[in-house]
Amino acid sequence: MERYLIRKEYGQVHLGVPLRGARLLTHPLFNKGTAFSRTERAEYALEGLLPDAVCTMAQQARRAYANIVRKDDPLERYIGLAALQDRNEHLFHRVLADHLDELLPIVYAPTVGRACQEFSRIFRRARGLWITPAHQGRIAAVLANAPQPDVRLVVVTDNERVLGLGDQGAGGMALPVGKAALYAAAAGIHPSHILPISLDVGTDNTTLLDDELYLGWRWPRLRGPEYDGLVEEFVHALHRRFPRALLQWEDLKPASAIRFLDRYQRLVPSFNDDVQGTGALVLSALTTAARITGRPVTAQRVVIAGAGAAGLGIARTLRENLVQAGKSHDEIASAVAVVDHRGLLVEGAYGLGAHKRDVAWPAALADHHGLPETARAVSDVVRQLRPTVLVGTTGRGGLFTREIVRAVGSSVERPIVLLLSVPEPRAEARPEDVLAWSDGRALIATGGAARTLEHDGVTTVASQASTVLVFPGLALGALVSKAYEVTAGMFRAAAARLSDEVTPSERAEGRLLPALSRLREITPLVAEAVVRAARQSGVGLPLEDSAIARAVAEARWEPSYPVFDPLPEAPDPPALATPVIAGEDRR
């Protein structure tokens, strides 16, 4: 793909264009389709290559949207949107931005999960970069092939923990591609600055390996020192090639997610949305709950079911918040309990991985609460601790029973139950059941779509808990502040501002998080809070408060066609010899 130059002048995006004619129409970042003016058609050798009418982007967007929504199957809508993006990048982002609330479940969860599973069968065109073990020793050269000359944000996955679906091999690339679209739509980060990357290190999914259409590196998943060595080379090569880039880790297995986050976050400004984004989301929900109930976050007793990246991220975030509040070591330890498939995380327990140790309870604390080694399941922990907050991240549908929910509500007027597992059949309970089992008292959020619930004639809303409320604003703020490290304080600031955006009327409905329909409105406000936090922690630019909103606004891109600046035309590829067909009369 040809190189190009992009700049901003008087608020208008300018794009240097090195293409003419049909080649221009096939480049998604340059193509305007029927919106090319008559002057542009003459200047760029497009006359005769398009229908006569000159359309506005608004007209094109109405036509494209109508073509998408006439498809009934969400996966077909996903394919239609991907095809639009492959044809016309600006129009794709205009349609997505104009209908973000409706199309978010298509370009991201839950439909993107199906796209990951069907990736090799619905594949049309490659996006981003693919790095495999075959590239070891020359990853820097592979990164140099990126079409974007100025990458500011990288979303990278190794495809091992895709949503609740597990190892999807090469199909996991649909997640970084979807995240890239949301960064552009919600945060206004220009798509030319975003690079999705798949570390395709193989797969242990035998269904994929046995499929003749599978497109990934067809070997068992690379592990151990060889895997760590590939990641090490990748991170250092990325930092050299794109020194201003922010790195977001996506869908790694928990041990890798925690290890790489801790190892590289001071080498490259980086974060893990599954870990820190989910933690900030829960902290924000609990902050809103404090405004509804009057019970501060630091006074909550939390049981987290699930010790994957999300569960560990929530525990780490809540513990860090308690540290900031000046709580003692014992208070911090007893306030947050994490339970995995083996039971309560306790120091010295069998199978306790290194990535879980910093959130594990001392054995003496477990004994003090009447939780011997033989009785540490979720039901045991909830019965003994009587928590005020119950969080589900296990992906085990139906795990939270009536007895468990009633135990959570036995010691507090408004229990908080967060059902974060997706897709919805994997949620630990149905929001309707949680509300009924708590006699209508529970404050609920769900990883699935927000829903209106009713109990005894009283209506409440279970908020949608999606990290899309966090990560676009976090990244935009980090980029605007030129932060050289993404700190825990930046995530706490994002959580606080997100909670501030839950209106009094929304809180009256029991909402713990703002509606996703307000995402484009909320994201720049979260970014402003992140910029201030970066300044206060000394990792970002020392911008004055009065300048922060303007800096965030100026950094945002609104999907519209750029002004074209002609560049010398790139050379055509060598012409192919005309094939001779057997028996053809060449006279």
C-alpha cells in the first residue's frame, strides 16, 4: 500500500495523494466514491470512472446505512460494514459514528465473537499486521511494512482468550480491528494512526487446525521461553519503529496479561483493557452506587467470582483504590476476595499462579472467616463473608444461585451485583432473577445489553458494563498528554469522570454507568480527566486546566472527507504479459 502524508490545517484534515485513476478508487483511505467533485474527477483522472452524479457524504451515508440494516443476520451486517470499510474508510466511520449505539454490537461484542469464530470463512481483505514465529529475528522489518507512516496507537492480541470463546487462533484479529474502529468512532483518533496487530503464534484449537480453510499459522501454540522471546522482540521493535505509539494489549491469557503489563508498562506507554479497563469500569460503577446508597466504595466488601484477566484487574484496581484511601494492609486484604475454579485465592494454595498471588488472602485471614481449605467455593465465601458487592467474570452461566444472591443482600439495603460475563448465556445469572431474588433491592450491571427491569411495579435499569466506556477516553487522554507511562491514577481519574456522567435521573433508575448512546459525548470528558491525571503524576505534559479541553477537542477527528493535496504519482506496478489462450486467433 502506498505511503501518504496527513496533516491538519485550520481544523481541516489534508491528505497527500500519490494515486490517480482506478488505483485511487481502490484505496479505502483515499476513495470518496461518488463524492469526488467534478474538479477532483478531472484532476485525478477519474472522469468516466464514476456515475455522473456528485453526492454528499450525508447522501452516501444514508445509502450505505440502508444497505447494512436491510440484512437481518448480525454477522451479515458485520460483513457488510467490513466491506464498506475496505472500500471507503471515511464513509465507514461516518456511518458508524452516526449510528454508534445501533452498530456497536455489530463491530464489537457480541457479533465480533461470531466474526472471530468464522474469520477464515468470511475473510475478504487483510487489515493490520500479522507477526508469526517465522518472523522472529526480523520483526522490525515486518513492522516497517505497516502502511501507516505515523502510528500512535497499537492494539495487539495473541488470540488466546477471545471474549468468552477461548483460543480462536488467527480469528482473534477481528478484536483489534473492532477496537480500532471504536477508537476512531468514539475518541476521534484518526484511523491512519491506529494499527491492529495479531501475534499469530499458533493455536491449540484442533477444530481450526483441522480446517483446510484456516488462515493462521498452522502449528500448536508457541509457549514458554520461545513465546516470551517473540513478545520481547516485538515490544522493543515496536518502540523503535513507532516511538510515539501507545500500546494496548488485548485478549491474552491471564498469566501473560499480568506479566506483560507489569514488565513493559514503563518501557512503552501501555495498558491492558481486559485488566485495567475492566477494573476502572467496576470502580466507576461502585462510585455511582455510593452516590445512590450513601455507602462509600472503601466501605464495600467485594467477592469476585473468576480470576481471569478481568477478575484480577478488578481486584487490583479496588485494592489500589484502598491504598490511595489510606487503608491498612489488613483492611485491604479483607475487603476484596477473589474466587477461581479451585476456590478462594489463598496464599500457599495448590495451583496458585504467580499472577494471582498479589490478590490472594493470607491463610490466617481465611481461617479467621471460617473458610478452611475444603470449603472455599463461591457459595461458601459469600455465606461466610456476607459481601455487599458480588462480581461475576467466570463465564459460567447460572453460577449465582438464589441462595448466593440472597446472602449478598442479607447485610445491606442495596446489594450490588455485576454480571460481567459475555455472551449473555454465559452470565452468572439473569438480571431479572437477581432483582427478584433481592426483593427488588439490587443495583445491577450486565456485560450484555442494558435492560429495563420491573419488580412489584417498580422499574429499574441494569446498566451495560462495557469497557468501551473507558478505553477510548483513556487512550485519547494518554495521547493528548503525550504520557510516557499509563498510570493507575489515570484509570482512577477515568473511572471518577465516568461516574460523574451518570445523571441524577439515571441514578434514580438504578443505573450504575451512563448509557452507551452517550459514548461520543462522554469520551472526550474522560480524556480530559486522564490528561489532568497524567500531568499530576508527572508522566504527561504540564497543560493548564484551561487548555486541556481545547487540546482534546483539537486532537479529535470527525469523519469527513479530507482536502486532497496531490503528490507525485506512485509508479504503476509492472504490466503483466497478455496471456495466450490455447487455440486463440491472435491475428
